[in-house]
Amino acid sequence: MLSQMGARVGSEALAACRAAGALVVAGVTADLTYSPLRGYWAPDESRIGAALLAVIAGSVIYQLLNWITEPVGKRLTEIGHGWPPHTLSTDSWAPATTLEESIAQVAAAAADDAGARAAHGAQLKLDSSGASLLTDADCWQGYENGEAHLFLAPGISLYFREVGAGYGRESKQFTLLTSDCEGSGTDITTLAQLHQHLRARAAGLPVAPPAVDGANDVKSLSPAA
């Protein structure tokens, strides 16, 4: 938690330093170019010319600083959002010699991608703090079809998949599955809701959505028969 907060602060500080450096260079450029330009142009034209040169110089310096600090900035962003680091390099990867090897490589990559998507989706939808096991990609078991499971306890797991939400978007769906559940399980939309269902099961109550009456008042769960 603290490391993620520190990474986010560091990322913002790095961006502020890039912007400050660009502003300083722009100011110095305007100050150094205004007087020489007045020797050839009118005062108003000199100001415009100095401003244009300042903008160009500031933009160039900002892009240069952004290029220099890009690796550090990306790593801080990954830590701040709880994303796994991108450690794969072309030196550690060899092209497949057969189609079967290529299929295996892509299947493994798809499984890793599913686990990472599940962790990222959990942070976006369930745990914005990024401090729980739900946001750790290593805790998810990804599969080559894009689905993933997080095994919470014997007979209990959290299932992840992406479903079409229209307009080319994907909706991240989390479902609590149990060994004795019927149907498609229980949709989970918050971390507190997941905690509620797990506590209910530990107390011998059914893991199912609470009944809702016509006035939208949530009724308490009843003991399992």
C-alpha cells in the first residue's frame, strides 16, 4: 500500500519536474532572445518572436526529458497501479521452431494475460486501493480462453471473464463460485460484498444475493435449511 502510494507520488513528482524544466528553459529562451530581436523588429513583433522561440524550446526540452525519464516513469506507473513489471526481453525469447511450439507459447501468454487482466479488473471494479490479493496477478490462475480463477478456500473461488458491453467495450465480470452452488454463482461487484458472502458461508448461511422487497430494502439472510 505504502509502496504504491509512494510510486504514485513519485510519478506525479517526475511529471512536475519535466514540466518545471520545460518552463525554466522556455523562460530563459524568451529572456535571451527578446533583446536581440528588438534590434531587428518592433517591440510587439519581438515579443511574439521570443514567445514562439520559448514555446519551441520548452517543447523540445519537455520531449527530451520525457524520453530520458520514460523507463522510470513507466515503472512507477506499474507499481502505483499494482501492475506486474514488464520483464520480458527479446534476448530471453526464441522463435518457435514448430507450429506446436508456437501454439504453446501463445497459450501461455494468453493465460498470463488473463491473470493480469483479472488483477487489473479487480483494482478497477472491486479494490481501488490495490492492496489485496485480488489485485495481485500472481494470485490468479489464468487460462488460454481469457478466463481466470482466484481460489479463495476449498470449494470457493472467484471467477473472472470479460463480456461484451457494446460499442466495442469489454465489461469485467466477477462471479463467486462454490462447489455446491447452483446456476451461474453470485455476481460480485464490491469487495465488501465478497466479504459478506464469505462470512455468510462461514456462518452456515447460503451464499446467495439477499432478497430485496418492493421498497428496495435489503432483507437479512436466513439460515440454510
